[in-house]
Amino acid sequence: MARSGLDRWLAPWVLVSTGVVFNVLSALISRYFIGLNNDQINIINREIQQKQVLLDSLWQSRIEEDRKKEFFIPLLADKPAATEVTESYYREYLAEVQNAYDLEDFTTRLQQPAEVNLQLLLDLSDAAQQSIIESINNTYLETLDRQERKLPLEGDNSRLFSIAIFLQVIGLILVLARDLRRH
């Protein structure tokens, strides 16, 4: 009698249906859960790429600020050679840097008489570069944060993939066991 109970549990239709259920679960894990994680990983990857573009742009801005400062230093160092055109470009550059990097601390110094001031140029340029470096650091930290958010999702995908493969193999074994059970 114990043998017939075991025969009932090992009937071919039980093996096949259990195998099919395992294969369906495997497909569900593969397509749905891993797919959701992949969607989140893709979003994070796009954010990382955007941050990388921003980092490249910030580094380029820093280099440009350095070059502009280096351009004005020789012009302003020789005060007799400073013309109205040079002075105009100088004032325009200072206003542009102040507005671009929100350097409100320099407002009063910039409103003083229109005299060419090399120290003001150096101070404003250094403040702008410091602002750029802070932006670079913040953006880099945000990029690292996004990369850290991506790691658990990739680990989850690896575990889910292993589980799905395991279920699929067991399901196939059960379906094939039907033929062995018949003999």
C-alpha cells in the first residue's frame, strides 16, 4: 500500500506538471524580476553617463578659466599698455565670471571705480576655480553614490539568474523523469 502512495506522487503527470511549474517560475524570474532590475540599472547607468558628461564639462570650464586668467595677466601687468578696449574686456570678463559662478562676495569690489586691478582678477579667478572644483567634487561623489546603488541590483540579478537556472534545470529533470518513470 505504501508503494501505491509513492506511485501516486511519482505519477508522470505530477512530474510533468511540477516540471512545467518550475519552468514557468524560472521564466517569470528571468523576464520580470531580472527585467525590473535591468531597467533600474539602465536608468542608473544613464545618470552616471550624464554625470560623466557634466564632469568633463566642469573640467573644461576649469581649464578655460585658467587660460582666460593667463590671457589677462600679461595685459594687466603692464598698466601703461592697458587700453580702453583691454579694460572693457577685463570688466566684461569679471562680470561674466561673477555671474557664471555666483560669486556675490565680489560685488562690492567689482563696483569700485573702473581701474584695472590685477589682484581682483586673480582673486575672482581663484574663487571661480574653487567653485568649479567644488562642483567637480560634488558631481564625482554623486557618481560614486549611483555606482554604489547599482551594485546591489547587479548582485540581485546574479542571484536571481542562478535561481532561475536552477529551477529550469530541475523542471527539465522532472519532465524527463516522466519517461524514466514509465520504464
